[in-house]
Amino acid sequence: MIRAVILPTVALSFLYRLFCRVIDALSLQRMEGVAKDAEILVLRHQLAVLRRQVGKARFSWSDRAFIATQARLVPRERWASFLVAPESILRWHRALVRRHWIYPRQNPGRPPLPEETVTLIVRLAKENPRWGYLRIVGELKKLGVTVSKGSVANVLKYHDLPPAPRREGPTWAEFLRAQAKGILATDFFSVDTVCLRRYYVLFVIEAERRVVHLLGVTTNPNNPWVTQVARNFAAGLEDGDRRFRFLVRDRDTKFTSSFDTVFASIGIEAIKTPVRSPRANAYAERFVRTVREECLDHLLIFSRRHLESVLAEYVRHYNRARPHRGLHLDPPQPVDAGDRSGVVRRRDVLGGLIHEYELAA
């Protein structure tokens, strides 16, 4: 058994209250009998009023110590002026004895996280308020720190950091899951500049590893432009000796027959999704949502060159650094981190809109 240590603040509070009451007692000695009796009557009446208004008074440890000390100086028949009963004073004493002689408590369960890990979790959560628990777990995995989603949630709850809004993506079709290795998906999305000029962005995403390829940006996605960017991408696939079987796209009129012909020339068959079925092209639709929520919704675009620069930097971050739930929180194109030791270094992307973390060499 060990002896509990009395907190210094409790002792100081008790001494302060005792000093104040000693001063009050000295001042009462100088009062005349009539004035003293009148003051006692007023205090009793005020106490009766408070009893009618307050259900249960709350006392600190210093309050309890002072009342228990003064109770010895007041006759028992006059204890009715106290807010507590004699049983309460005895109960306080029993609680004090329990706190004085106790066994050391041993918290069962898993050992706590290291302090540096807790500090890192809080840092990531504060610097990236839109990151959820799994995103933080993925970033820590890249830094060589293994924690669970529940541990991250407990740390943030302890530090009064609320969870990020849940962003649930659409479910994948069975066909896409079974054939993901040989599937590409493509789609357009539009971006309006500060001058209200609209640009159309065409991209392709690999279903298996979620690698995104930015094909081009234009204000007029006509047949010649769409066909040319398709030829450029098809040539890159042939040069890299990469084989795919299907290209999933919606029924947008911007996708012309010549666009499908270009991919058919290298053995890729274009598959059109059903009408009004965005989930059939789930990979592309999810990337559009991600690039808007994490990038475009927080920036003002001024020109085509500015948009191309922003998208190129974000696509690099998306492919090489951003953890992906469908890939067990690995990036689409993971980079070997080498030695898992050193100081955690932050790299700002898009002027600090997005942060990347890595171990300094």
C-alpha cells in the first residue's frame, strides 16, 4: 500500500479559507451583542432561502475539511444550521481514509501509444481538418508508424478533435471488381475560372491501381481534339508495353466514334455505361469528386495554363503520395521510403493546400 499524496492546491485552499474565517472570528469579537445576534438571524434566514432553491450543495475538499473542523466547536443541537447532516461528515471521513490508503491501480489492456506517436496524430489532424481516421492511419503507415483506426479515434477524442465528415464513395459493380486489372475508365469534368470561362478536363484512370492520367484541358472538346488526345495516350500505352482490355465511359456526346476507334486499334474495347447510371463508372466518378473536394473547390482558377499546372501537381500527389482505401491505404504508385527512421518532414502541395509527410534522410 502506498500513501496518497495530498494535492498542494487543496492544502492551500483550506489554509486560505481558514485564514478568512479567523479574520471573521476576530471581527465578531469587536461587535456588540445586538449586532451579532442580528447578523446571525440574517444569515440563518438567507440559509433557509438557499435551501429552498438549491437541491444539493456541492463542496470541495477544502470546504469539507473546514466544516468538519468547525463542527467540533458547535454544539450538536445547533447543527441544524449546517447544510449537511452528521452522516455526511462521517461519509467524507470514510472517503478520505479510502483515498489515504489505497493500492496502486493497474490499467488493464493494451499499453498506451508512445508520446511521439500521439503528438504526430494530433499534428496530422490539426493540419488537415478534412482527413478522416483511415486517412491518418494511411499517412502514418507511410511514415513507418502502425496504429489502428480505433487508436486514432481515441487520441482525437481525448484531445477534443472532432472526426472529419464521413465521405462514403459509391459501391463498385461486380464486373469492374472481377476485371479491374485490364480496365480503364474515362470521363470529363468541367472547371469555371474567375472570369466565368469554362474548361473541360479529360482524364483516364486505371481500375486496378487507381493511377490517373490527365489527357488534356480545352474549352472546345470537339471531335478532332478528343481524337488527338486519345492518340497521344494510346501511343504512350504502346511505348510502355501496357495492355488493357476495356475502356469504360458514359454516353456523353463528346466521346465520338473516332475516339473509340483509336482505342480499338490497340485492342481496347469501349464499353458504354447504362443511361443515368453514374455508379457503373464508379472509378472515374470518385476521382472527380476527390479532385473537387481536395483541390478545385478551394482554389480560384485564372486561366488554362493555371488549371493545367494545378491539375498536374494534384495528379502527381494523387498517384504517388495519397493513401487509397481500395489499395489498403497505399498510394497508386508507392515510392520506396527507404530507411524508416529520421525526422518527419512536411512537404506543401499547391501552396500548402495539401500536405505530404515523409521521413527526412
